[in-house]
Amino acid sequence: MRDWLKTLPKAELHLHIEGTLEPELMFELAGRNGITLPYDSIEAVRRAYDFSDLQSFLDLYYQGMAVLRTADDFRDLAMAYFRRAHAEGVVHVELMFDPQAHLARGVALAVPFEGLQRAMRQAERELGLSTALILSFLRDRPAEEAMAVLDQAGDYLAVVDAVGLDSAERGNPPEKFAAVFARARDLGLPRVAHAGEEGPADYVRQALDVLDVCRIDHGVRSLEDPALVERLRESRVPLTVCPLSNLRLKVVDTLEAHPLPAMLDAGLNLTLNSDDPAYFGGGMLENFLACRQAFGWDRETFRRLARNAVEAAFMTPARREMLLARIDAA
Ligand code: HPA
Ligand code: ZN
């Protein structure tokens, strides 16, 4: 099954590029930029990845990304991830990035944009990957700051496929960003948002009603509200579920206890994703394999999940048709 899951063409819709920073590259970039890390070895970094919840992860995630200073750093980070993903049979990657986290460290908006765009073009040329870019706002910072980023982005918005919403969910409801997302819609930008990861099902409803999103990131707590489940099933709004992330951040105690099978049974439009693969124990292939192990899913179930992702992706109609045909033939 491992070999078959590897050859299955997989599209990844929920990935934080800063969460692909492996400890080896963290040390290399720290050296290049004259930054001293609070760890004395790569093993010590990995040992620190023992999270109790979302916030305990976010603390290390924001600390780790401090080694990213130049456009070349962002290009190297993304290219390293694209190579690993390509080797796992990933054919399309939508990467989120957190400009506010970099601005707060004195890294200008142009730096991640330039570096990530270079890597995206190189991956399309050299690896045959298609890619999309999602500018994510930090929900635990003021909405005015997010609005300022949108205003500053200017010409770079031409290379943005969607805006998103991430970081600490509890106490930061989607409605806090109503004005920012309304502006994004006026600018013609599609919208996605993390909701129902640690926050309640009502945040999923708010993301749909107030932010007018076309996809929900995570959404695993949706099952707590039957009316919401019916609405999600009926509207086929895609949920980008991240099994290993949910396990490592203790959203679930074991993978066997994950609501994924119940969500499938409820007829929800699900996709599998890696979220922050350097922090959560593996990329797309490991997430698919973990589901195979925990739920015993057959090939048809994995084909359906792979199809859902391609159908929900930001890509050209021609590429979508081609990838759907490849999945059907797998
Ligand atoms: N949830 C919220 N914010 C994030 C995540 C996540 O899983 N990863 C990176 N930022
Ligand atoms: Zn995420």
C-alpha cells in the first residue's frame, strides 16, 4: 500500500511553508545569518517538539522561523519542501505563509514574496509541480494589522491565489476579521480560514457566514453541530483535514479516535494534508499511511480524497482534468 499511496497523485491544500523548516535547514540558515539558536543539536530541536496544544506548537513555530531573513532563505526553504513533496507523489502544493510573523521581525513583505515566488517557478519548471500561494493573517493579532498588510501588498496581490487565517484560534473568532475579508473579496481574492481545530463548531459557521470562505482548514469539530454538518454536506465546502497535526497537537488522543471516518460517513467533502510537516512527524505520504493504518481505508477511499483535493484546488481547468484522469487510473 505504501508504494501505491506514493504513486497516487496528491494535491496538498493546507501547508504552512514556515512549518516545513526541518532542524537541519534551521541550523544551516542560523549559521548563514549569524543567529544563535537556543538548541545545541539537531536532536535537541526534535526533542523539543513535544506539544500539549496548538499554542505550545506556535511558540516553537514562531521561534524557528526567526532564521528566515532573506529571499534566498525563503526560496531554499520552499525548494527543499517541494523536492520532498515531489518524492512522495505530491503534484500540487498550495502554500500558506504568515507575512505578519516576518514583518514583526523586521523582514519586509517583499522578502517572502520574492523568495517563495522564485521557488514556485523553479518547482513548476524542474519538478512539474503546480503551486498556489495563500497569504495568511494571524488571528491572534489585531485585525487592523491584517488590513495594513493587505493594503501594503499592492502589486504582490497579483500572485496571491487566496487569503487565509491561522494562528491561535480560541478567543479569536472569524468575525474579528469581517472587514479584512470583505476587503479581500472586493479585491477579487478567494478566501479560506482555519476553523474548528481547537475552536468550536460555531467558528466554522462564522467563517462561512461572515468571511464567506470557499474552504475550511481543519473543521474537525464540525461534527459537534448536526445542522452545520448538514450544511457542509449539502454545500460540499471542502475541509482540509490534517491527521498527524491533530494527533501531535492533542486535538485527538489517538488517530484511531479521530473523527475522520465519521466525517466521511457524514458525506463531508474531505481532503488530507500535512499542515506543518517538519513539526508533526511527516508529510503527505506519512499522513496517508497513518490513515491507512488507523482506519484501514481501501484504494477507492484514498482515490476519493485525492480527487476531492484536486477538485478544490486553485489550478487551471486543464491541469485539473489531467490530474483527475491520473487519479482515476491509479
Ligand atoms: N493552526 C493554526 N495556526 C497555524 C497552524 C495550525 O495548525 N500551523 C501554523 N499556523
Ligand atoms: Zn494549518
